[in-house]
Amino acid sequence: MSVKLKSGDVAPDFILMGDDGKEYSLKSFKKLVLYFYPKDNTPGCTKEAVGFSELIDKFSSENIAVIGISPDSIATHKKFREKHNLKIILLSDPDKKVAEAYGAYGEKTMYGKKTMGIIRSTFIIEEGVIIDAFYNVKVDGHCEMVYNRSR
């Protein structure tokens, strides 16, 4: 069982490549919404990425960055961004180390079967501290709720 982070915990640092060719770390951001999703171009993951992209101007006006992390490659992220006109930062975590550090990788149940994989999770982080943590996220209404909680 992986550790679940909660409000007040120090957010694990990371250094990952973005689909824009830049390297990002937790220290790159004062305040951010960091979310983990299983796979580019799948229905739920697309809906979530599009949802956050649609709200990016609101997040930006509050000086909040939005970052999506999945195990997909940079090349796959680029295609995902272009296909859906995404406006958020996408980072590649191919060995799932960052997802593990955030408790966003582990055993989950899909269609009644237990598997290992990315657990859809979202974190609101300010100055390296977890403000809010959401695990086993349901996509409908999630992006708006996160925006309202992050302000």
C-alpha cells in the first residue's frame, strides 16, 4: 500500500521533462495544481486535460500553474496536446517514481479486477506544501472543484 499524502505534508520534489522540452521541478512553482492521470488520449484523461485547459486562464489569473503527469512519453504528450489543443503543462514520468512518491501509483480495481497502475489523483500545492489531496478522482466536475478549492 502506498503512502497517501494529506494537507500539511511536504510535497515530494521531482524533476521531469515537459512536452515543451523544458525540465520542471516542484521548486519551479510557487502554487500549482499537480494531477496524475493514467494515459493520454483515453476518454477520462482527455476530459480531465481539456477541463483543466478550459480553466487555465482562471488558474493563471490566480498565479496557479496546472501540471498533468502520466507515464506516457514526451512524443505521446506532444500529440495529445496538439490533438486536443491543451494549454496545461504535461510531464512524463515513465518509471512512475514521482507517481509513487505522491501515492498515485498502486493497486486499483478496474472492471472488478485488481491491477497496478496510476491512481487518478490531484494535489493543490503551495510553496512545497500539500494544501489539498484528492485520490481516486472522478472526472465529472473535478476541474471546477479544484479551481474553487485552490483560490
